[in-house]
Amino acid sequence: LVGCANEQRTGLRDPHSNLSPDVRYGELFHQVQTAKIFSDSKTFVDSTPKRLTDDIMRDYFAVRDQKDFDIKSFVVENFELPPSIASDFSSDPSRSPAEHMNVLWDVLTRTPDKSTNGTLIPMPHPYVVPGGRFREIYYWDSYFTMLGLQESGRVDLIENMVDNFSYLIDTMGFIPNGNRTYYQGRSQPPFYALMVELLAEKKGKGVLRKYKPQLLKEYSFWMDGANRLSQTTPTHRRVVLMPNGAVLNRYWDDLSTPRPESYIEDIELVEHSSGDKSELYRHIRAAAESGWDFSGRWFRDGRNMATIHTTEIIPVDLNALLYRLEMVIARAYEESNQPKEARRYRDLAEARRDALNLYCWDQQIAFYRDFDFVVGKQTPHLSLAAVYPLYIGIADAKQATGVANKIAADFLQAGGVTTTLTATGQQWDAPNGWAPLEWMTIKGLANYGHTELAAQIRKRWVSLNVGVYKRTGKMVEKYNVYDMTLEAGGGEYPVQDGFGWTNGVLLKLLNDEAHQGAVVNGSVKCVACTD
């Protein structure tokens, strides 16, 4: 798939370009990353080799032991370093937030990729990247970006991105975390079905039928091995046989090595941890598949990453999304006049809904929790993953009221809703709020008639986004929802600007028919029309 060499430089196909860079460059890769010659581990893995791999490695082995050998000079001589997307973009303070974001679409859009011998997996159609260090398309980010593209009338770009993901499903068998060779071991939260639905809203009947083959392949990826599970072998890749005989899903990664894009961070964590190192690496990678990298949600003690145990957890959000995938497949079969197959997938969805409510609904506090299937009980950590059943529509009215009450009591903050209730230093925990979860909370609550709370969250989040834009001229990846004067933080890298899903969600909220006003500088204004 990605084996073409840079024709401008060599005219030859590099047989190693489909490999993850840690495998491709071996000792050279390890030396570059552990020497910390770049502040971000992602810099080297996104660099493009100027020559064929074999030539670079031959020269490396020839000079590596020389006294005057300088690893950084060698890298600069043999690799083109990547740019930071939109880092040099200057915003116009006279533009309203909506005008700013509509201008940014072109800045963040990449044209169809030319084949190179770097790590980028070429896409056949244009697509939007998040921005900053994220120079490639990301799976679940793209759904929230598409919400904004929908408001901007960019249906063509939505369709291009759906077609790119369909291309990945057809050629790789699944949608990787992003279109890089080092993401080939994992996916991300399965939003493909929701993307197809979004496109169907604009293009009408026939869209679900058109993408049915890819929807089925996506489902096969997530359900691989489900028919082979037993009491003696209750898990395989992303599927888990539950005590009542139902099959639910977990996050996973097929590899159990340090992530190339966060290589030194993973090594340093694991070296100072006890237990099976390969399993710890897999738990880290599985959390990256969740998109919540990282959160105390995945930690056994709720605070320390050394206790991460992601693959032992049945996540609320993942299984809600797979319910939606099953229902969309059912509708695609209905469009194809295949009622028997449609009924089959509806039955699968209903069984998943019942199992999710059995294992992940906490009757005592009236809230959804992840389920630790190894110890056989729910995890103690509360998070906004609980809003997914409301967004997808599988909670009943009483459950939705319980979730709404808990959000109002504990999650609602000055700038929106907090991702979790615990400050761990990880970016997917307090005090941070993230656009996708704000949107899903607002929409999920509104789905069940909790419109006042939804409007309150919407108002606070919009006000925070607009306030930061007025101060900095930027839309950023995440926000501090506790103290609106402070920046968000935590995690493995600085706060990134751009930013795809923030733009998408904010545009959607600004243009939402149910909410044309927001509080800005103490007064109510139509933020969609003015700054």
C-alpha cells in the first residue's frame, strides 16, 4: 500500500516503506529517539528519508562508531523534517470565530497524497488534518471535523473523507488510528457509520447501500474472533465473551512494543514499572486506540499510568458506537431490500444494548461506568463516556435523567463539562474539556429532553472557545473548563492549535437552530453572525 519511493529523488520503490519506522530503521531509530534530539518523539517518525532505507542504514553502520559521529547531523542530512500544520497561520482579529474557522478549512486541508518513502499512507482524496503536530488524518477526529464542514456547506469534502476511510477499509481491512505506517496495529473509536449517516443526511437515500460493503468490513474488524470465543478462551483481540454469553468489545492493539511516535515516553514508563513489559505496552497502545490517551479511566488506581490495564476493560463508549454500527448496517440492508439480514443486525444491536446496560449501568448512582471483566465489576472512575448511550440513543428515559443529574451535579464547570472528575496530570482528565465530548454531552442530553442543561453547557463552552479566540486568535485542541483564564495542559505534548474538531463542533453549535445566542462578554449575542 505504501511502498512507493520518492520518485523525484530516487525513481525507485523502497521495499521497506510499508514498515513502521521502529522496525524499518532498528538501531538507528532507537538511537535517535533515546538521544532526544527532538523535543517531540513524533518529529522523527514523520520525517521523510531523502534516500532509500538500505542506503541510509549502510552509511549509518559505517559511521556510527566514529568519535566525531553526530546523530542529529546524520538525521538532518538524511531526512526531511516535517512541518507543523497551520503553525505559521496568522489569524485576522477582525474576523468572527465562524469566519476564522471557515478560512482555516483550506489551511488544514491536504490535497490527495503523492507516494513518498516516508511513513505517510497516501490518501486518494482531499482531507482535513487536525493541525499542529497532527499532520495526517485521524479517524475519530474526522467525524467532529465533518460536523463543521456540514455547516460550511462542504459536502464534497465530507464525501472525500468518507471515501478515504472506505479506501483504507478496502486496502488495509480497517481504519487505522491515522494514515501513518506506525499506526497499523490499532484503530480508533468506530465513527465510520456515523460519518456515512452524516453524508446520507445531505445526499439522501442510497448512501447507506453504497457503503454497505465497507460498513460490513469495519464490523468484521471489530468482531474478529467472536465466533471462536469460549469459556476457556473468552477473549480474542477486541472481543470478550461475557459471563451471560453476550459478546462485548474492548480496545486493543495488535502490537506490544513502545509506540514509535511516543517511543521514549513509553520506554521510560515501562522501565520504571513492575510486571510484564509487553502487556504494559499493549495496554498503553490500547488506550491510544480509545482516543483517550491518556486518562485515569484506564488506570487501576485511577491516578498512576503505571497501573494502566486498558485491555481488561469493557468501555461504555466503544460498545455504544458498535451498537450504532450494527443499526446502520441493518438500515443499509433495508435499503438493499434484504429484510432477513437487516433483522439479524438489529438483533445483534439489541443484544449489545442489553449487555451494555447489564454490565455498565450503575443502578446505585444512576450513571454508566466501564466494566472490568477480569475482576467482574465496574471500574470506580466516572467519565463523560457515560454520555455515549444518550448520544447514540440506547439509554431509557430514567437512565438519561440519572446521567443528566450527575453531569449537572459533578461535571458542569464554568467553561463546559469536565472529561473526568480527577486531576491526574493526564490530558483526558480534569480540568480539561474536549470538543467531541462537549458536543456529545450537549446532543445526548437534548435527545432526552434535558434541553435546559444542554443549553447551559453549550453556552459555557461557546463562551470559553470564543473568549480564547478573542485573546489569542486561535482555536485549540482542548480547554481548561474549570478556570477560563488558564490554558489546558497535561499529557505528552503541548496544547496544539488548529484545530480540526474544535472548529467543527464550534461551528455546529454556532449554527445550531436550537441555539443561535451565547453569552459573550456578559451579553447575549448571535455568535454565528458576529464576534
